[in-house]
Amino acid sequence: MSQSLLLKMELRSNPETLGVVRDALGKLAETLGFPEKECRAVVLAVDEALTNIIRHAYQGKTEQPIEASFRRIHVARDGLCRPALEIVLEDRGIRVNAEQLCGRALEDIRSGGLGLHFIRESMDAVEFRRRWGRNQLRMVKVLDTADPAKGS
Amino acid sequence: MLQISARQLDKTTILDVSGDIDLASSPEFRKAALRELRELRTPRVVLNLTAVRYIDSSGVASLVEALKASRDLGSRLILFGLNSGVREVLQLSKLIRVFEITDTEEQAVAR
């Protein structure tokens, strides 16, 4: 699987910076050729993931480190090699219960559960793991092009 | 940056909201909506979301809280002017049907 790093951000757990990340990511997704609706989906997923890191992993503390990396990758889908955007977010906050990625019932409208629901609905793959004292969230959005060879 | 201003129209208050409703700004949005409903006891609160660029789950949670407050108090909460992005987020939450939503301010006020 080929990978190329497109963008890396070193962020702080400050809610005020979320708008800056959304604007940059929206531009990146647009540049990669994602349709407008898919750009919004990617932006929503990353925004919600960062929100969860700030609220849960760092329990609202600002100035804590978050690393965000964005790579162009290729994934197998329907027997074809498809271009995709891989997003990895890493934080050094408290361990997040991986079961939370299942989300809560929608009737429970607290934003934490709703945010996880948004992430899962917006992305094609969502994986969480804890390693070396860090939480790592990996998300993948496949770029559906009419001719996959053109999207690479 | 979120901005909220209020207009009175008979027994209706229209809150003109502009900017992004996210983790940083949703507390202010929630406070403004709940103030109209719980403290000022406005019979009908209309949220003008025409200039809202983005809403996240904390914004949706604030909307739901305002809706619950309006139901508890026997008042009404009506939204209008949702752009594609805001509408998509509400659809994704599967909560869009619980809200009264119109396309225009005239429709919202006439309801």
C-alpha cells in the first residue's frame, strides 16, 4: 500500500483552533477531488474526533498536544485499487474506552455519543488503538472516482 | 466566531445566528436559546440559521435541549434557513424530524 504524507499538524487541545483545522481540511479534501458533500463529511468527522479528544482524553484541558497527519493512500475496494485519504489523530490523554467507538443510542443525545455516530457515518474506516501511552484514531475516506486510475 | 442577535415580532423572538456552532461556541448558543425560552418565556422562538456555516454534535445537542425546553414550557421552537451542511448534520443525527423547519422567515413566523 503506497502512502504519501500530505499534511501534518501539531495542535493544542484548544476549542478555539477547531475552526482553523476545519478550514484547512476542507481545502485539502477539495484539492484531492472529493465532492463537496464528501468534503463536509471528512471535516465533520475530524472536528468531532478532535472535540472528543479535548473533552474526554484531555478532560477539557487546553494546551495539550494533538498530532494530526493526513496521507494519500490506496485501498482495495470492490476488487479495485482506490485512492483514499487517511487521517491519523494522536493524543497523550487518558485511555479512551475503545467500546465508546460503538457510540451510544441516538435517543441519548449527549454530544459525545452523537459525535462518535457522526464519525462512523462519515468515514469508510474508523480504528482506535492505544500504544506507547498514546491514543491513536485512524480514519479512512475512499475517493470514489469514475475511473480509479485517474484518482491516483 | 459566533454572533447572535435578537429581533422581536409580536410574540415571536427571532434569533439571527451567524458563524460556526462548535465546541467553542455552542455554550453561548445554548445559553441564548434557553434564555429566550426559560427566562423570558417567549411563546415562539425562531432560529434564523441562514448565516450558520457549520454545526457539530454539541450544536445539535443544544438544539435538542432548546426543543425539550420549549415543549416543557408549551412554547414553540422553529428553525429556518438551513444550508446543505447544517441540514446534512441534522439528517445524520436522525433527529431532523423532531424539529419544526421552514425554508423562509415568513413561513416560520406564519406558522
